[in-house]
Amino acid sequence: MCDELVGIFEAANAEAVRFEFLLSPEWKPSEDMEAFMPIEIGQKAIFIAKDASADLRENKFDPEQTISGLVTVLASAENPADLEHTTGSRELAVVWDGELGLIKVIVRLDPETYLEAHKAHGRGQQVEISGKLERSGRRWKLRNPHDFKVLS
């Protein structure tokens, strides 16, 4: 959330960002809530949000993880069926509900494993894969993937 707030602020390219909320007439806000409206966030608050984001992003978990979930994205710049072409960018995304909450994890695979993942995706099966989980900007990636399997 801190990253999103910083993103809004930077996209606005302004001294401050102002938020106002209009509630349904059916819901009367309490008087103490009205004292906080509108909410204005300036540069000082953004510095705090950036620091908070960095603290929250610290790896406080074992990076060696086994993730599982449905394959939601398959991407390949090359012919994915060409097993002779061993280099390239065969990637998949797995939505994993683990100790970090629900996150999308990007995994780069070898050609044979990519084809297995493709088949699992087509059948709506979950997959499981182990590796080193890392955050890269706003994305999660699984490095050095191994022990891929399709779950029944």
C-alpha cells in the first residue's frame, strides 16, 4: 500500500495529494471522522511511506520456498515447443497463497518444464515448484527453479 501511495504521489508530480471520500447519504459519518476530511498527503508523509515500504519489504522469511498454485500467465519470445532452442525467455506466473499472502510469482523455465506447465495450465491443474523467492521492485520472482511437478 505504501508503494501505491508513493506511486500516486509521483504520478501527480505535485507538492501534495488530496483525498476526499463521499459516503452514501445512508451512512452518516461520525463527527470525529469529518474532522479528518479531506486528507492531504505532502512530501514529508511520502518520505515516511517510502521508509515504511523499505522496512516492510525486508526479507523476513526463508527465501528458499516451494510455491504452488494455478499458472495464470505463460510467455515465450520463442517457439515454446522448440526444445532445441534452450535459451530465451520462457516464463510463467503462478498465483501463490503463502506466508506472504496472495502474490503472483514469475518463474523462468527450461523448455521441457515450460511445456509441462503449459499442459497443466490447459487442464486447469495446479503446479508446484521450488526455488529462491525474491522481490524485484513490485514483482516476485522464483530464481533457480527446481523440482517442478503438476499437482492432481
